[in-house]
Amino acid sequence: MRVLLVEDEVRLADNLAAALREGPGFAVDWAEDGQVGYECARNRVYDLIVLDLMLPKLDGLSVLRRLRGRQDPTPVLILTAKDGADSIIQLLNAGADDYLAKPFDLGELIARAKALIRRGKGAAHPTLTAGTLEVNTLEQTVRRDGIPVELSPTEYRILEYLVHRPRVIVSKRELLEHLYDYNWEHHSNVIEAHVSNLRKKLDQAVVKTDGELPDASAETAGVIETMRGRGYRLAPELEAEHSR
Amino acid sequence: MKLPIHPRSIAFRLIVAVLAVELASAVLVVVLSYGYERHSHFRSFDVMLHGRVDSILGAVQDADDHPQDDVMLVQSDLHVPPDDIYQVYAANGRLLGRSANWQGLAPDFSAPPRGLYSRMIVNGRHYRVLLFNASRIIDVAEPGGGKLRQFTILYGAPTEYVWRAINGAVKFYAVGSLLLLLVTGPLIAWLLHRGLLPLRQLAALASNVSVDSWQFSPPASARLTPELAPLTQAIESVLSRLEASFLQQRAFVSDAAHELKTAVAVIKSSLQLLGVKRRTAEEYKAGLERCLADSLRLEEIVAKMLTLARLESAASSPCTPSISEIAECLRLTFTELQTVATLRQVLLVAGALPAEECTVPLTAEDCRLLLSNLLLNALQHSPPASKIEVRLTRSSDAVELVIEDHGEGIDPQVLPHVFDRFYRGDPSRTRATGGTGLGLAIARAIVERAGGAIVLASQPGEGTTATVRLPLASEDSSSLPKSPSA
């Protein structure tokens, strides 16, 4: 998941970006004023925007109004040092999804960020299931048929993103956009390598239980389908049971 | 013990004053009318007495048939009111006639010959009596031209009717005045109440003003009424100044809260970040150092806010006369900041200092705070290998300090706000260099407290020039110690 952080206090931004990267493993882009923040957000590649209210050049409320004015549905979490119900009501009415008052708890910020991303993707529970596949977004663990599957952080993030996007063909470009921040050198073959490894690990889990090689047919044909030239998607049989 | 005097309402005082004036004039009218009525009534009374005496005189006739006397009073022809009294004596002391209701009075011929009034009580009634010496020539037809006969007439009439008339008139005036007083009292109260209505409306409007609603729109009539116009203007100007200062305070509190909360949020997040995952000892050490740096920044913000609060509260109270030698302060500040300048590879250049002493009305501490704030500001905005020039010139009554840097300059849109508290022209730059947004606000507070002026001029891309003009400390205070306490 990729998060845009709009915060003008350098030290706070450093800490927040580090926490979001190290905790849930998000890709984080940082904008230091409202103008840059708005320009970044216009790309619509973010799964969450963390927006400070008091910003130079363009304040947080204006950024929010402009985004919502463009029908941008990206979840927005506001960071505010202002007290008072009026300010909060105004924020929520302007289209904010949640807010945190400074000084906030870093753990709470991460939890709220995860919840907002989840909600933004239409899932209510932190544990996502698709057929025999179970993804626990809190512990960042994956099970297939109850068997734990060991994944690298990047592999996990690819799977989580795919599980969040049922019935949709996710292009390599989209995966790149949502899993890496803009400091990353974009190479689609990096994605290909990770997806290949991910598919292998998920299939091996089935092999372990059945004790035999997977058939070319049936659901063991591969959890992740490759649509040539278009991208990837979770095997339709799995995503059919996407939500609990 | 002296009780506090509660001032009465203006309306009450006006009513009492008007009624008192009315009462005084009523008393005056009564007294004057009494005098006038008495005078005019007694005048006509006296005319009447004369008339009666004349008719008595007419009744005195020749008495040819009388052996001894030759005049007599013919009372049968006399028609006088029954209450009146009279008597007529001849000069020889013979009584010619007398009214029936009276015993009479012995004639006194020593009295003045004509018209003498006196008072008398007869039968228990007050009388006004006229004594009249008359004469008549009788037997005109006889040879020798007739005989002159003198006699005295005493005529009196009761005065009670006159007094009754006088009293009646005076009573009429008194009662009239009193009625007028009773009617005008409430009338004045009502008129005053009506007349003061615009004042009450103005007060009601003014009382609606609160910190949440500064709206004060007096009716146009209040502005045009001569008595209300100054009050309206005063209220309006006080409110607008209060509103401005209140909004400024509120903005300051809000900005300060934001700064402090942000600084706390930085420290808190720095600490919590360490707990997000397991880290190596080196990582913990680096994290703790960052936390310490964040705490120092919070400390700096708090210290500067307190400095600003001290300067601004002192500005309103008379400060003790304090002076310092600005050239000496400049030398010390230069020495202090030399390390920072070397670190940033910026050259600090001081022009020639004036030969005379330049004492300014500031404490040495504030003077150096001012200089270091301005120099640090210039240092923060100077690129490496540039230089900062400082010039100090002295005129007859003031010192001018010019600090010129060759940094990136200030945006013309930003320039008017640089002295605002917590204002940061370019946050990414100033935050990175550790600015709190209070340095220039503190500098201005110090300069204004000393009665000076500070101006920042800037050419984007070429540099910024800060010009501070401070008045020289007055002669009488120059006896105080002037070397800064280093």
C-alpha cells in the first residue's frame, strides 16, 4: 500500500514515514507543503493520504476540498493541532475520513491508517479470506488451507494488494505504483520476479497438504492468474468467496 | 465610617432639579402676588374710604335753626354700609354725628390735618380708619363772605373682606403652582424616559457585543445626535481595537498551541518509533539522540515564547531606565556567532564603529538578544561563501544599525509578515535550519520597547537588509553603568 504524507514539520514527517514503512510496510511519499501535496495526490496512486492541517502555501482543508472536488475517493486521515468540535465537524463535512489530534500515538496512527485503507478497499475485517487463502493484515501472515505460508515483505504486500482488489485485473504498473514510493527505481521485471516467487510459495503450501503435485486444472492451477500483457488477478474461484 | 455615596440616576437628578426650580418659582409667585394683591386691594379700599368720607362731608349742612351751632350732620340722607363706623366733630369739640354701632373715640386735633390712616379694633373686628380734617364755608349769602367752619371726620370700614380677597387670590396662585408641580413631575419623568431612549438602545446594542460577535451597528440617528455621536464613536473605536487585539491574541494562542503540540508530537513519535520493531543498540542510541535534539527544540520554543511574553508585558509597564553600549554589544555578539558563521562558511564583516559612545535605552541582555537574533536570521539565509555586512552609524539623536546579507532574499508577498509571531516564509528552509518563527518577532518587540523602528528590505535573489533605528539614551540616564554585563 502506498501512503502520501503531507506534513511540513520535517522531524515529524521523518518519524511518521519511518513508522509507516517499518510497521505495516507501506510505501510512503512525503510532501512538505499543501501545493506539492495536492499535486502528488492528483496522480491517484495512493491508498491513503495523511494530511496535516496547518501547511504552508495551501492549507490542509483546501487540499482536502480540492481533492474531493475532483471526486477523488482516496481515504484521508487528518492530523490536527486544533481543538474544538467545530473544526472537526468542518473537517469531516469537507470529506475527511478520520482525524488525529497532535500529539498523537504512533500505534493509533498506524492502526487508523490500516483501517482506512481496509475500508477504502471495501473490507471490514482485518483478516481477509479468498477461498482457501487467509491473509491476516495485522500479523501480516498468510495461510492456505490453514497452513502458514512464509512470504517476504514485498511478496506479502503484493498478495495483500491483490486480495484487496477482487475481480480486478491488476496491472504491473498499478502494483508498482501502489507498492513503491517515488524514490524507487521502477522496473516491472522486479514485480514479475516477486509474483513468480509468491505463486510458487502459495502453490507449494497446497502440495504440502496434498502430498502430490498440483493439477493443471482445478483451483490448484494457481492462486494468482497472469493475464498476458494486462496484469494479474486472484483466481476467480478464490475471489468469489472474498468477503466474509 | 463613611458610607459610599451611591450616585443617583441622571434622570432622577434632572427631575429633582427641575421640580426644585419650579417650587422656588412657585414660592416667589405666591410672595409677589401677595404683595401685589395687598397693594392693589388696599389702594382701592382707600379710594373707597375717601369716597365715603366725601359722602359724610356732603351730609354736613348748615343748621340755621340751631341756636349755638351753625353746622349739623344730616344722617337721614346718609347711606353707608351698616358695618362702617364714623364720627364727625366740629372744631370746637362738639360731636356732630356718629354711627350707631360705635361708642366713638375722643377727637384728637393734634393729628395732621389731612388723610391719616390707622387701624382699629371695634366690636372685635379689624377696621381701617381714615381721619380727615375738613372745612366748610357756611352762610355764603351773608355779608362778610360767610364763616369758615372746621370739623374732623373719622371714617372706618372693616378690612376682613379685603383680606379675604387677598388671601383668595394668593391661595389661587399657590394651589395653581402646586398643581402645576404635581403635573409636571411625572410629565418630566416620562419625557426624560422617552428622551433617553436612544441612549438605552445604544447600551443594549453595546451589551450584545461579545468575544464571539463583535458586531456593533449603531442606528444612523445615534451617529447624528450631537450627544450620542462621541459615545458611539468611542464605543466603535474601542471595540475595533479590542477586536483586533483579541484576534491577534487568539491567533497567537492558536499558533503557539500548534507549535507546542507539533513539537511534543515530534518527541512522542520519535520515542514510539523506537518501539515499532526490535532494533540494534546503535539504532536505539541514534534514536535517543534524535529525541534529545527534539526536546532541545521544544525547550527553545518555550524559552523564546517566554522571552516574547516578557518583552510584551514589560512594554506596557514602565520599565526601569536601562542603557547599554550597542557597539560593545555588537563586538560581543560577533565573537559569539563567529563559530556559527565559520560552520556555515559565511563571512561576518563589521564596518567601522562610530568613535563616540552609542548608548541605547535597552538592557545589555536585550541588546545582545536583538543583535544575535538579527545576525542569526541573516546567517540562516546566507549561502556558503557569502558575506554579511554590519554597519553602525550614529547621528545626533539616534543609532542606525544595518545588517546586509546576500542570501536568497524574501518574497515580496512574505515580507509584510516576517515580523509576525510563528510566521515562517519558507517552512522547509527555516525548519531545516531550526528557526522557531519567533526570532524576528522578538527583535521587533525589543526595538519597539526602546522606542525605535525596524525595517526589513529585500530583493529576491540578491539579499536582505535589516535596518534598525534606535534612539540614543537620554543624557540624564547616562550616569548609570553602561558596560554590558558579559
